[in-house]
Amino acid sequence: MATGARRGTPLTPEEIYSTALRLVDEGGVDALSMRKLAAELKVNPMSLYHHVDSKEALITQICVTMADRLELPPDDGAPWQDQLRMLALAYHTLARTYPTLYAYIHAHHEVIADRSVGIWVVLYRILRAASIPEPDLKRTSDVLHAFVSGFVVAEAQGQVGDAADPAEADRAFDTAIDMIIHGLAGR
């Protein structure tokens, strides 16, 4: 591990990603630079390249790191409706917690498009429990993701609920999730 001359402790990937995530959330993706990140970490900018190949690779990794913070519902036998609600609420909470990076991911969905990890694995499991046929899983998950993402974007732009009343926004999101659950149940 690289040790900065001014800092004296080894630099860890988690520290890099967490600090980068915070900087992006504060100033946006375009405001993040390797020099700014290095200054925040009190290391030489070249030290960062022992852990990441480029700024683009760093941004991809912090998107993955953000997604890893998603509280995924366990496969505990709970009804699929409850699990889907838990997943949607966790996604909604994450988008509210990291709005700047969420907006970036929404515009650059390829950075977390791997369907073999995290949210996608859990969503597919829930959809199977909801009796969605295997050939329809990808299309159904894409539609659900688009629906929830669109809601989150509209909410962030003040088009849904009342920005001055977070409880009203939560009720609006609950209504959207109820519509999704009833729609899937009716298939």
C-alpha cells in the first residue's frame, strides 16, 4: 500500500473511494480531480495510481461502492411484495443520500450495468418469487428500474410530492411502490 509522505499511514482503497464519493457528492463528478482527492487524503497524487488506473476507473469504482451501500433485502422467505418494497425503499434512500452521484449514474447507467451482482441479483430473485417467467426477467427489471429511476429524478426536480414536506414525498413514493406491486401481482 502506498504511504503518503505527509500522512504516515497506508492509503486504503476504501478510504480513497469513500473520500471520492464525498467529494463527488459535495461538488459533482466534474469537480473531482485526482489532485483534489490526493490533497484531501494528504498524499501525493501519484499515490492514488497504485490503487486506481484513472479518474474514469475511480468514478466507476465509486459508483460500485455507492451501490454496495444499498441495503438489499435478505432471502428470508418474506413475501415477494415485502422484499420488493424493501428493495425499492433502499434504492430510494440511496438516491436521496447521494443525489449528485445518483444523477451521474442515471445518465451513465453503463457504469453499474453488470446484472450478475448486487441489486440485479436480488431484483431477479424477487421477480422469480413473483412468478415472472424467466424470459421476461430482463425486460421486467428494466421497466421497474426505469419506473423507479424516473420517479427519483422527477422527485429531485420537484415534480413529485412537496419538496418542503419530505413526508409527502415518502407517501408519493409509497403510492408508486404500491402501483408496482399491484401491477406485478396482476400479471
